[in-house]
Amino acid sequence: MSIEADALRWLGVFQEVAGAYQTDDATQSNFAHVPYEEGTLQATFGIEMLDPLSGKIRLDGHDEKVIGPKGCTLAFASMLHSHGQDLDGDVTPITKSTWPLLRILETIMGASITTTNPAAQTIVVAGSTTTTAVEVTTAHGTRFQAGGVIACETVASSTALELREVLSVSGDIVSVKEAFSAAPITGQPVRGGTTVYLAEDPAASLQFWLEGREATDSAKLRGMQGSFSLTLPVGGRGQIAFSLTGAGWAREGSSAVTVPVYVGFSPMALNPLELTVPTVGSTTRLVVPQAELNIEPQITYAPQRSGAATETIARMKRQPSRPICSGSWVAPYEDDTWYSGRDNRTNYAVFAQCGNAAGSSVLVSLPTVQIVDVQPAASGEGIAGQRVSWEARHDEAIAGATEVGYSAMRIHFV
């Protein structure tokens, strides 16, 4: 027995696959080490205490309660980060088996796609490359797909990347939804990435192992699902925070303290945090000089109740959320463009690029949004501005009835 600081904890995550809800995994090496932000980790281990409510003849009579089903919650945050790899064609992309952020986001959102490894660097070919289409090394077009991501260098003698969502692929020509600021530089590397997107019926769930420094301070939380939020301060520390609910839990007893080893953890400052809002169907690049950006996913899950299931829950089921994501930005007032966009019900896309280095860049994509409100608001330090509020809908740019094509929100890691 020892007295330890509460801040000293290890958190591991395991993915419970479809059909294995709440199935305990006793192998700690199967749990990826989560780089949570110190001070944000909070867990509860609940159990329903059922009162028999038997009749009394004494004023202060009180029944012994019956132990009912268990339940648990977990909340934590992590600095927004990418995987730390340079996915230029000669690197095997990291997978959810070792990258905890991908494991968690894929489980919550439902699905992911990842670029391939042809074992040779992908480069920009001069032939058909423009600001809206990139010709890549022969036979490397298969590294990319609609709804995924491509990243290129557009400024000579600079390794800064511009991330773009892929509109379509024809052979080795990759077309993008929004133009690059300049044509990608011939002969320079082209990066792919990993994309998480919304699926209709995510069937997996999460299991967490939580340890403190005291030898007996060890517990497991099973059958967890939930939501996440993004905090994106311009120039600051991006944060992704998770709020999860589960069914089963157990104290694990005495064990040696696990020393965390964080894999796939390459955080970046939100410098740049470039916000672009092109019109859907147009590749014209439109940069918004925002002082504030809010992106608010609204993913929700509810338990599927079953009297035959452990703790009465057979699985977690994603619920309708309309809109599935909403948000706003605040920028200087320059004209009535956004008022007109609201009144005309113009379809826009919202793209937020966080960072610009290979392995440390994230592109948050809301491929189709409608502006629902525009109000005066100070932008930054006393600049006359406006707050533009929007709601996300299914992607209206990508053809084909696929889940990645429909997805109203995608997050790309480059």
C-alpha cells in the first residue's frame, strides 16, 4: 500500500470488434498507450443500487439495497496530433493496432481508409498537373481515392504542405475539391494520409485499462462508445476530447506499474490553422482570415438493451444527430458575402488545415455545409467582424453511394 499523486496514471485502449461487446481482454500488450492530456482524465465506476421499497412501520426504516447492473464513464483529452510518418510512398502507414488515436476515432466515427505503400516515392509529374489536378508517378494513382486526402508542396524551397480532399481519381491523375494556391511543384514528393469518416452502423466498441501508481489501483472499463469535441485556438494547442459511456467494469487487482510508450503521437501548434470555405462544385480557393473557429461534432450513441446481455446492454448503437456537426467562425467584416450565402442557401465546404509538416498535419473536412446565421461580432482584438454559423450535411460533391462518399465529416491525418 502506498500514497500516490492522482496525476500519475497510465491509460490503454483496446478495440472490441463487432460481436465481442464487453468481451474482456486480459492481455495488456493488446492495449495501445493513450497520450492523454494530464489533468483531463476522469473515470466513474457505477453500479445501480435497487431499493426494494418494502412497507415500513418505523419512521426511519430503510431497506438493504440490491445490486443491479453496472455502468461506467470515461473522459479525457489529448493534444491534437498526427501520426509522425512521412507517407510519400515508401513508408508502411501506421495502423490502429499501434496508433491509439486512430483506434478510438475509427470506433466512434465508424470507418477509416489509409494510403498504400508502393515501396517507392510518389512524385508530382509535370504532364497534367494543375492547381486542381495532380499527376503522380505511374501506377501510384491507386494510393488515393475520393474522400481521402492528398498533400503537396506548392512553394519552391519550402517543405510546407497544402492538404486537399480528393474529389476523384482517374488513372494517375488525382483531382481535388479545392484548388491548391499554386500548381504542385514537379518532381517533389506527394503525400497520402489516413482518413476517418462516418459510417451508418459502427459495431465496434472500446475497452480501456486504467492504472495509477499504487499497485492495486487498476481497473478496466468495457463496452464504451461516445463522442468527441475539438478545440482549435488560432496559433495555440489544438485539443481533441472524448466523452465515453460503457457497461461493464472490473477492478483488476495488484499489478506492476505500466510505463507509457506513446506511438503515433506527433502534435502540432495550430500555426497555421488555415480555414478555407469554397463553394461546393467550384474549385476556387477561398481563405477566411478567422480569429476564431468552432467545429462541434454531435455524435451520439445509446445502448441496445437486452435482458440476456451482460449488464443488460448487448451493444451501443449510433443515433440520428441532425446536424451531425455544426460550428462557426469569426472573421473581419468586409462585405455581405456570408449574408448572401445564407439567404441563397448556397452550399459551401469547410476545410480547416492544422499544421503543414509531413507527419504533423491534420485536415478537418465538412464537405457540405449550410450557413444558418450571420451576426455582428468583434474579430480578435477589436476588429469589426461577424460570426458565421453553419450546419453540416452529406457530401454533395462526391459521386457514388458509398459511406466515405456520403460522410458529412472527415478527419485526414497526413
